[in-house]
Amino acid sequence: MNIEKSNIAKLPTKHGNFKIKAYKDDYQEHLAIMSEDFEKIEVPYVRIHSECLTGDALGSLKCDCQEQLNLALDFIAKNGGLVIYHKQEGRNIGLFNKVNAYSLQDLGRNTIEANLELGFKEDERDYSIIGYILEDLGVKKLKLITNNPKKIEYVESLGIQIVERIPAIIEANKYNEKYLATKKEQMGHLL
């Protein structure tokens, strides 16, 4: 895999002041969002956040993505660490297919059934860029902010020690109750 790295730039936000660095692989562009004191932190808090345009940018209530991203950015701004914005829309089926999956969900399918009906696995994400980013930033130990056991498994497979797991629990609403139940019951999320 060919990977390009950007320079580091400052990014003031409503959550706090950060530094950012972009990574471009053969298929996608990803973003490391670091607290201002990131280099001084021996065991940073880390959130691997998978892209969700409908949630992150548009505020969709069908998922918990924007709330988890906001929670992580607020937490990192206060406590120090890193959010990796993993650009793999819709569990890496892309925006076009995600909208088709939403349509199937409108007809009663859950998120897994919709992906399978469209010819995809329940989760198509590839985490290989995450290992590269963590290595590039010198992360050898971390405190992982996640509910997803696959992210825990992947980070551990890199030989990076997870000192602590911090849950990213978001309150359900009438639009995402089924989605969150599917994540918990069928995908093993720690909710």
C-alpha cells in the first residue's frame, strides 16, 4: 500500500484546539486529530472513528456516529490524545450503497440484513491504515475509546497495549434503537 502523509496543521474547533495530519492511501484519505499536547502523552486516549457523512455532517438520528464523534473530540480536547477519522463510509460500502442500505432499513431490514442483501459482508472495513497511523505517531500503548470488539481485536493484533477501554455510550432514540440493538446483539458491541 502506498501511503502519503501531510504536514501537521492547527485546527481550532468548537470542541477545542487540535493539530491535524492527513494520510492518503491507495483508496481513501484519513485524518489524525491530535490534542495540542499529544506528543507529550505517553499513553494517549485514542478513538478510531469510522466516517459517517449522514451522521457526522448531517446529524442523522438513525445512528450514534455524530454523538460518538462529539463525545470523543470533547474528551480528547480535555484529556489529551487522538481521534483517527477513518474514512470508510458505511462500514466501507460507500455512500451510494449506504443510502441503498438505508432504503432497505426503511422497509424493515436491520443494518446487517441490508448490507447482506446488497451483496456485502456485515462490515467491509479494512483497518490496515490505522496501524500505519499509530506507528507514524509513535503510539505503543493507548486507552481506547470504543464499543466495537473488532477495533479492540485489531489494535491488540498490532502489538499495541490497550491499557484501558473507555466506553462511548450514547443514549438511544426512537430512530436508532433497532440499529443499536443490532450492534449489541449481532455484532457484539459493548453497549
